[in-house]
Amino acid sequence: MTREMQVSDSVVIDADAETIWAQVADPTQMPRWSRENTGATTPEAGRPLTVDERFDGTNKRGRARWITGCVVTASEPGRRFAFDVRKIGARTPRLKSRIATWAYDFETVEGGTRVTETWTDGRGAWPDWMAGAFDRTVTGGKLFADFQRRNIRRTLAAMKADFESADRTS
């Protein structure tokens, strides 16, 4: 069985695309919505990143902790933010590899902005059996596509709740 290499989901958020993009394109904001991401070190905190800027993301899953080295591949205000995860390590992102791509697309629709989050597996050169064994080990029994599908759903739900509650209090 061929593994699923890409997973995405969408949600409509009652907020404008530029506002959502500006915060998503600042990776230091991601812990507000993601259970797995714990922070980011960026060239300059508090602003959206631009294409080719690099950042390190800190992550956790259970007792496991790791750092990823990432490069921004798209940064279009109100439209798209994407980055490649190119390095990984326990304390420092040293192991270079095609790990994954994360993309966030923003589309103005009735009722606000459709936000689509997409994870693409960068391990295309790995045999399916090897990727499956690795995935089940590090996710507690799931393939990454299934694991990321749940993570994306949770992240988008948290994002919707966050932006819509902020909008109501303004």
C-alpha cells in the first residue's frame, strides 16, 4: 500500500485574511494553536517572515522534544505562507533531510477567510515500509498522514476559536 504523502483541511474563520496571515507568518505565534509546536526562534520576533528567511521551531510530543530548521518558501500577505522543514535534531537541528512542507492558504469567502493547512511528507525517497515503521514508532502507532490529519484539525479549530474570540472582544 502506497503511503499518503499530503494531508490538508480547511476552516472558515470570521476574520480578514491579512490579519490571520500576519500572525500565521510569524512562527513565534504557532504555539497559540498547535499542541505540538512550543515556539520558534526567528530573525526578528513579532513580524511575518519573508521568502528565504530561516527559523528554528521547537516541538514536543509526549516526552520527546526536538528542534527543526525551517526555510520560508512562500509569504504572500493575505494569501499564503509556507515553509520547508530541512533539518531536525534533539537540541540543535543538525540532521539535514527533506522532512516536510507546511503551507497555509488564505481565501476570502462569505463569512470570513477560508484557512487551509497542508502538510506534505518530504520523505519521498524512503521506502513505504521504512516510513511506516518510523511513523508508528514516533506517533504511538499511527502513520504520519493520519497523525497529521488530527493535528491539522485541532490546530485549525484552535485558530478559529482564537481569532473569533479576539474579534468579539474588539
